[in-house]
Amino acid sequence: MKTQQFLVTLNIPLALEELMVDCLLTFESKHGFSSLAVNAHDHKHQKLSLVEQVSGQQKKIRFQMYINQQDLSLLLDKLTAEFSGSGIQYWVLPVIENGYI
């Protein structure tokens, strides 16, 4: 029977990039993880610079990784312990199918 996998997506402040890489490497699965620069848009202006408030966007780093169901709560607990209060936005989606073509 195939183990249920989930796609975890994290939008993090730029200053936390290296710390997040180190953290996610402890959970690296056979698929590894990806990171990319994104522009986050939000109506809340907390922790935004004046330039970000005017432009309506904030530069962030997005991390995405596949993780097995049994490791999901471990990952979320570790992220909460290490990054509590840091403003990281996350979401978790079930993976229907993945692979390489």
C-alpha cells in the first residue's frame, strides 16, 4: 500500500532562508525540496516597509516539499518550535499523484 504524501508550502521572510534550508534538510525526502522567490500580496500591512506598503507586495521565499503522512506532524512541530512568531505562512495539500516524466 502506498503511503499518503502531502505537499507542504511555506512562504517565509527573506531573512530566514538559510535557517529554513537547514531545518528542511533534516526532513529531506527522496524528492528533496524546492525554493523560489515570490511576491506575497496581503491586505495586512504588518511588518511591511513603506515601499512594500505602496507597492502592495512583499518579497518572500517559498519552499515546497513532499512529505509522508507519518512525518508531517513532526515537521510542523519542528517548524513551530524553531520559528514561532516569525510570520511564516504555510499550507498543506494532499498529493494525488507525483513522479518524473
